[in-house]
Amino acid sequence: MTFIRRLRGQRSTDVRVLKAQLDLTSQTVRSTRLSSPFWALAIAWLGSNSFGLFGRADFNIAVFVPVIVSATMILSASVVSIYQYDTSENNDYQRTMPWFSRIVAMQAVISAAWGLTPWLLWDPGSLVNHLFLASATVAVLAMLVVSRSSHMDMFLASILPLTTMAALRFVTGTMMVDFGIALAIPAFAVQLLVDGRRLMNRLEEDSRRRFQGELEETRDDALRKRFEAETANASKTAFLANMSHELRTPLNAILGFSEIINQECFGPVGSARYKEYAGDIHSSGAHLLSLINDLLDVAKIEAGKMEIAPHPLDAHRTFDIALKLVGAKAREKKQSLTISVDPDAPPLYADERALKQILINLVTNAVKFTPEGGRIAVVAGAARGGGFQILCEDNGPGISRDKLDKIFTPFSQVDNRYDRQAGGTGLGLALVRGLAELHGGRAWLESEYGKGCRAYVVLPAEPPKQAEPEAEAAAA
């Protein structure tokens, strides 16, 4: 048994190699489903009393050899057809491995069918008959070895039943030559086993190399596509940054001149409608400038060029200043906006401009998507795992769980009935997460459709560590 286990150690865990071996065996079975019954019929005729030269077995009994072999081949061809259909679309290891055991068992049945030949064609006391049956057994063994050498398990299943049944038939004979044949057949099978193992190892190695080459080509293709995607992303980021700068310069002039006209700094404009138009130009320009600033910030974050300077901040003061403008928008929609900072909250270390941007984007988003008369609460406190936590909670329409991961992607918007009215570019929450991660923190949403939304931002509660070179210089 140890020898058999050592021989069977060839079994591959690479599903592609295993599938190739099964396919090769299946093709062999399909190609021999007609030739095998023909050769079985020829052997049965030559060894029966109908021909009479190589034996005198009753033909009515000898005919069972081609019948049994034919039935076995028909069954095997059916099994192979089912296997090919079952693994045509999905050939993972869990699906392929059971078929391996079934096809090995099928090979054993085919070998046992051929092993009945010496028993059904046996002519007691006929030396010619016994030599003919020994020759036929050796020929069938050679045929099975050539056609089933794709895997050691297939090989063993093909030769062991036939070798065992033939050896038992000859060892029960009455002539001395029968005992010699009974020893020669297993010896021949062992020789085939030793020589065939080299062939099987070579076939498997060739299969592995072929699939390894395909894997390397796939990997190189993936690396090339990744490089192309990164290059395209870098080009997009550079384009957005350059275009944003190019647009900000004329927009600042538009904003300045429209504000001068609206406030009539150099005298009356003549018509009240001109003043109203100047105010519209200023508000539209301010909205466009805000959008460009968001685009520029997203581009800087993606390019790794956004710089922040975290330092201690007064949470109450920073929250009140940042949310003063947004509070006016909430009052226009008759919404309740409350701001509270837990006295036990840890110290706040952040870049003031970035923190204000985070707060404005969170609350603006809540104001846009919360219906009139809704409730919005901004709460600051200690996070469970440590850190300064900001929670923005509303009782708006909420977000379905399958869209929570997409909401932080630039230009991503949740598709519900409030989106159509609120508008927006989908950059606000992307900036929130990007700025939080620049601080070494994180941002996420918790929501269920129809049950409001809770946006969390957690920032480190410790001052930023100095760079190692600076620390070493201070120590020196």
C-alpha cells in the first residue's frame, strides 16, 4: 500500500492540469468506443470453436466477451458525455474532483470487462489457447497503457483489474506453462508501470509548463493594463488640476466685478434689473468656483499632493464657524440643526481648513437630502477605538446598503427621488473620506433605506508624530 500511495502522489491540485488529464482520458474513451467492441469480437471468434485454431470455447459463451465490452464502452461514453457537459462552463476544483473519482472507477470497470476474456475463452489442456489468451491479455494491457497514461490513478485502474483477473485464471490452470504465464503477466504489468510513470510525469510537467506560460502571459497583460490605467488616471488628475487653475483666474474676476456692480461701488447702475442680474452672476460664479475648488482638491488628493498641517483646535469654535453658513440653508428648509460637543471628547488635532471642509460637506449633504422640517444633528465625542469622532445624523430618506460603498467614489450619486431635486456633483463625500484619510483617520456611512443616515468621521486623538529625521536631529 505504501508503494501504491507513493505512485499515486502524482495527483495534481492544479485544477487546470487535472481537467486536461480528464479531458485526454475522455477523448480516448470516445475514440475507442467503436474499436474496442470490434477487437473483443475478433478475440472471441479466434478463441471459440467457430474458428477452432486458438481454442474450442463454446461460441455461445465466447460471444459474451464483445457483448460485455460493448456495454461497458457504451456506459463509459455516456459518463464521459455527462462529464463534459457538467464541466463545460464551470471547472473549479470542487466540481472537477468528484468526476475524477468517477472516471477512475469507469476505467476499472473497463479493465475488469477485458479481464473476463481468459475466463470466458478458457480451453483446459490447450497450450495454444493459453498462449493465445496470454498474448491477447498482453495486447490489451499495452493498449490500455498507451491510452490511459495521462494520470497514475487512471493507469492503475486500467491495469490492476485485468492483471489480477488474468493471473488468477492462469494460476488455477493445470499445466506448468500456466504458472509461468501467471507470473509473467504481473511482471509485465509492473514493467509497464515503471516505464509508464516516466511518461506520465513528462506529460504532467508539459501541462504545468503550458499553463504556467499562460499564467505569466495573463499576469503580464494585467500589469500592462494596470500601468495604462494608472497612466490614464494620472493624466486625468493633471488635466483636472490644470483646467481648475485656468478656470479659477477668470472666475475670480467675474466674482469681483459682479460684486462691485451689485453693491454699486462706483455709483448707481441705472436699472434695478441690472443689479439683480449682477447678483445672479455673482451667486452662479460662486457656485461654479466651489465646484472647481472641489475638483482641484479631489485631484490633489488622488495625486498625493494635498498638504495639511494638523494642530490643536477648539472643537466648539471650529464647529460653530464652519456650520454658520450651512445653518442658514437648514433654516430655509425649516430643518432643525443641532451641534453638540461631548465634554469628555478627546483633544482635536486637525488642519482647520480641511476640518471645516469635512463639516460643511457632511452637513450640506444632510441638508440637501433631508426633507423640509427634518432633523439634523452633529455630535462630536470619543470614538470606541480611540480618536475624535464626528457624527452627522439625519432623518432623511436614507441609502440602501448595496450603495454605501459607492457613495464615497468621486461623482457617485445615490439614485432616489430626492436626488433629482437636490442636484450636486457627487464630490462632497469623496472629499470627506480623502481629507479624513490624509489625517490618518477614516470615514464611513451607516444607513438603511427609509431610516435616515449616519455619517461618521474619526480623526486621531494624538498630535501628529514628527518625521524620523527631525526626531533624530532633536535627539542629537
